Amino acid sequence: MNHAAAVKPALPDSLSLVALTVAGLLCLPLFYVAYMALAADAAIWNRLWTTRIPELLFNTTALAIGVAAGTLVLGVSLAWLVARREFPGRRIWEWALVLPLAIPTYVLAYIYSHLLGAGGPIESAWQLLAGPDSHLPSPHSYAGVTLVMTLDTFPFVYLLARAAFLNLNVSYEEVARACGVSRAGTMLRVTLPLMRPAIVAGLSLVILYVVSDFGAVSLLRYQTLTYAVYQQITGRYDPTAASILSLLLVVVALIFLITERWFRQQSRFFQTTGRYRAPARRQCSLAGATLALIYTTGVFAASFGIPALLLARWSASAVSAGAVDARFFGFVWNSVFLSATAATCAVLIGLPLAYLASRRPSRLNLLCLQAAYAGYVLPGPVGALALLAIVSHLAPLWYGTAAVLVIAYVVHFLPAGLQSMEPALQQVTPNLEEASRSLGFGTAATLRRVTLPLVRGGFIAAWVLMFLQSMKELPATLLLRPVGFDTLAVRVWLEASEEYYQLAAPSALLIVIMTIPAILLLLSKDWRAA
């Protein structure tokens, strides 16, 4: 007993040391990018400021604003329809409108390159109506990128807006209506202001996604900071310029994060009375139901239905032509192996961080947990740039191996896993662990035999989400993969870049099919938690 009592306090200290070490390593790429950029020669900064940076900042900001505006309109309007109106098929559209999240942006981009490109189906149909000399805007433009990104990211706003509509106290709306305010006025002056925290949270997700996106902007040749970082690394072999652009990209992401946090603090609303009334759906008229069906069907078709059908048709053609061979199954194995390894490592690394923040929430432990979220502000090319430089200096034997790619996945996607792991631990009462210790079990045994079995569901959800995020990851994979080591995402990008749409389809379709279970997992949870 004395020996156990003497050993027992050492474990939390060692666990805290592990968490501190992990947090420092996760922040190392961010620190390295900042160091490289700030240590760069002033002439390089001046050259970039006078040539590329103004255009890149304008393009990135304009794209984020345009996509945010589009997702705001689509997400809020669709959420209002399915939450407040009753029309045929509403239950189907309720979950079907989230499926566009299963399609990576680079897949949607290459599909719309075909649909909207010169001589494509949509332009050909348009020329039948407007004349042979008429042309639609090119998908390789601001309008094309904004359309693709809006169709791909509006479910972020839709999910949170729908939850807000369902949980809003309609008593406030009824008071406004009793005071003579019209329905439109009530929506603008009462409902939407009360939903502002949820809407801002959804838009912040959209903006961060757009700012860090590489797939769509690279395939559609739209110059943003993320795409420029990749070009500096691969085309011009200028890591210093790439680090400067990376630092600017991180600053832009941090500005959006800080702004979202400020809006959230300014938008806190509380129910001050006991009179809460849940909203009820109103039955649509025949005309209203028809319009609702046309609207929801059109958005779903443009964002998921038509792309999925095209992928299926192209995949069937590729299979019949013999394109799905042993090499294709090698790409599948590479993707699954890397993603499974990264997800498993991320769960093991995130466990001490989440456990200490939940059970011993000291300043140090909470700081370690927050440090792990550094991956949120490190887009794929930025993290890849930092890891390339760090590994080449500190661990040259690892350079060009799959281990570096696994590290990149862990750094980038661990925050997504922590968002499932930490709440799962918080939902387990510490009394169960204390009872285990009172029976003579140590901290490690209690964690293994009591805590982990109880949080198994949350940890499995974290593993699945990180696995599927890694499956879709593109820029870091392009930069860090070993020679001749291709994944499904890389094959989609390479084939689509050369406009071999049918050859890219099987890989793209498999990514979509494997991502849908994660979307269904998301929908199986409470909407507000999702």
C-alpha cells in the first residue's frame, strides 16, 4: 500500500508532461512558419507586397465574402423551410440537404468544369436557347469558384440554422405579430437577430473552409493565398516566399476566428421567463409546396444529385474500359492505410489532452488542449511546408516517407477528433472513476477498465471523422507523399487536372461513398450537438 501510494502521484505528473510535449510538437509547424516568414529578407517581403500579396489578399477575401453570402441565403432559407413548413418529402430533404458535405470541393470543381466549360452540357443547352454565339461565364473564374464553394459548404449554415429554428421560443415572434409587425418584419427584426449566434458560427466554419481550401481553387485556377503557397513550393521552389504567404494566410484565418469569437460574445441571448413554446410547422398550400419542392430539389440536384449521377456514369464507363485495375486497388489501400494510421495515432495523442482538460482543468492542461487546435489555422499546404522543412533538418531519414504524411494528417485533423473526444469524457461522471480508485485501481487501470469503455462511442466517432477527413485530404498529400505513392484524392486531382474526367471518376465516387457514413453519423446525433 505504501509503495502504491508513493507511485500514484507520479502518474498525473508524467501524463501532464506527455500532454505538454504533444502540444508543443503540434504547435511546432505553426511556430516554424512564423519564424521563417519573420526572418525573411526585407527585399523578399517588399517584392511580394508590390507584386502578389495585394491580389492574393483581395481574391481570398472576396471569395470568402461571396461564398459566405451565398451560403447564408441557401442555408437559412432551406433551414426555415424544413423547420417551419410542412410539405411533401420534407423528412427526406431534412437529411438529404446535408449530403453535399460528402463531396470534396475538388470533386465538385472538376464536375462543374465539365458541366459549365466550353462545349459542356449546360453551355450547349444554353446556346440552343440563346443562340450559338452566346456563352456562359467560365467556371475558371470568380463566379465559378464561388458557385462551387457555395454548393459545397452551405450545409454548415443549414445545420446550425435548422437547430436554431427548432429551438427558438416562438413567443417572441408571437409578441411581434401581436404588435402589428408583418411576417417578413418579424423574420428580419426578431427571428434572425435571435439566431445570430448560430448563423455566425456557421458562417465562420464556411469562411475558414474557404480560406484554407486548395482543391477547388487549384482545379479552377483561381489565385488565392492557399494556391499561391502550393505554387511557390512546387513551381518556383521558393520556401521563403511560401512561408511569408503562409503566415499571411494564418493571420487571415486568425482574424476570422477572433471576429467570430467577438460576435459570439456580443450575441448571447437568454430565456428570462418560464414561458417557452416550441415552434410548430405550418402546412404549405399547393403553390407553396410546389415552390418548396422545386427549390429544395434544385439545390440538392446542383450540389449532390447531378454530381453523384455523373460520377456513377463515368465510373461505369471507366470500369467497362478496364481503368479499374490492380493500380486502382493500390490507391485504395494507400488511402485506407494512411487514413487509418493517422486516425489511430490522433486518438492516442488526443487522449491525454482531452482527459487532462476534462478531469484536471488547470491552466496548463487547458492551454495544452487549446494548443492542439493550432491545426485549425494551418491549411494543408502551410502545414506541409513547415513539416518539409522541419523533417529535413531534424529527421532527414524520415524525409520522403509516409510517416511525414501521417504526422501532417494528425496535426491538421486532430482538432476535429478532440471535438468529439472531449465532450465524451465530460459526460462521464468522475464519481465512477473515484469508485474504481477506492477499490484499489490506479489511474491507468481506471482509465483502461472504466473510462474508456464508457466513452467508446465518442472516441469511435472521432476516429471515423478523422479517418474520412484524411481520406479526402489533398494538398499535404500532394506535397509530402513518397515518390509513386498515390492516394484516391491525388488520383482525382491529377486526372481532373488533365481533364480525364472518366479516369478520375472511380476514385472520386469511392471517396464520396466512404464519406456518406460519416454524414449519417452526424445526422444520427442531436442536431444542436452536430
